Amino acid sequence: MRDQKSVLVSLSGKGMEDVVKEVKEQVKGVQEGMVIMQGGGNSLRRLGPEQTVGKVMECLKDIKKDRKKVRVAVVGIMRRPRENAGYEEMRHDTNKRLQEEVVKMKAECSKDPGDYGVSFIDLDGALPQEVFEGDGVHLNGEGEKWMCGRMLEWIHATERLQVEGKKDDVVILSENHNELQEMLNAVTEYGRDFNVRLSKEKSQVLVVNGDDSDDDRIWMVGGMK
């Protein structure tokens, strides 16, 4: 990441351990910018809520220790329509714990005016049923566009907050259709290629994804979903 303005890294099918390991590797030598990490769905049953949250928070602490100007966002584990109620209960529990821990860390970061902090991105309810493939796990083409829009929305909101000197505790992405459509139009303008769109951003951005993605039309280097 240190030699590029922005980069996406795909770890399709990997667990949270791999996501954490890759994030730590990518941020070496980096002192400012944004990091978005998403994953956990593939390893949730194996690790459970406690270990999943523990690994994420350990990674955040490692990043923030010497990188106050790196703003980090953790995306909550996304739902999978095909999964049963037991999985959903575990996922909700994990996301709740993760959000609570991120907010605690945010409070600590806020004590230092020079610390850009951390955020939790809540996607529950943001992706309707129709944007998933028939397998109930992967996003379809439209779903990939929605996710692109959501990530760009957070990036732009974060840039505005930094300019205004403001900080947020939790980023819950809007459900406003018109606002979302504007973001989707921006993605479509660049051929629905998130790598190209990301390269236009002012800030250096790292996206590391550990959950499955089949659509290389958007995620040529990485696959966030």
C-alpha cells in the first residue's frame, strides 16, 4: 500500500485470521490514509463471536499504535440469506460486540486531537434480498454496484469530516434512495470498476476483504462484498 495511492486486496474464501494478517502486512510503512477491513463470515462458525471480535480489535490496536493519522473502518459481518437462524443470531451477536468495542476505542482515540480514529460501518438492512445471487451468499452484479457505492459513501463522508475537524463514533450508511443512486451513478461513470474509481480518490485507501466474491468485473485486484 505504501507505494500506491489506493489498493484493494481480495482474500476470497478466507477467514478473519487471514484478513487481519493481510491488513497488518499492507499497512507497514503507512502513516496516513484510510483502511477498510471486511470479512469474518467464512470463519464465524469456527471462531465464534469472541475470537472473531478479539482478532479484529487486536488488529485495530496494532494499526493505531503508531499510525494516528490512519483512519480505520471495520465493516460488520454481512448477512447471508441462505443461512439459518442460528448463524444469524451469531452474526448479530458478533456485530453488536464488535460495534461496542470499536466505539470504546473511538472514545480513547478522541482524547488525542491528532488521532483520526476508527469507525464501524453497519450494513445490516442496507442490502436488499434482490441484490444477492441465488446461492444466498454472493452479491449479484447489482449488489456489487451497491457495495461500491456504500464504500465510496463512507470514504467521501470521512474526507468531509477530516476537513471539518469532526469525528464520528459509528457510520450507519443511509437508506436514502436518491443519495445512493448518486453514488451508483459515480461508479457506473467509471465503468463499474471500483479500482479505477478508487484511484480517483484524494485519500490513500486500503480495502481488504475476506468474504467470497465472484465478480471480477469490479474487483480486479480485490473483492469486497
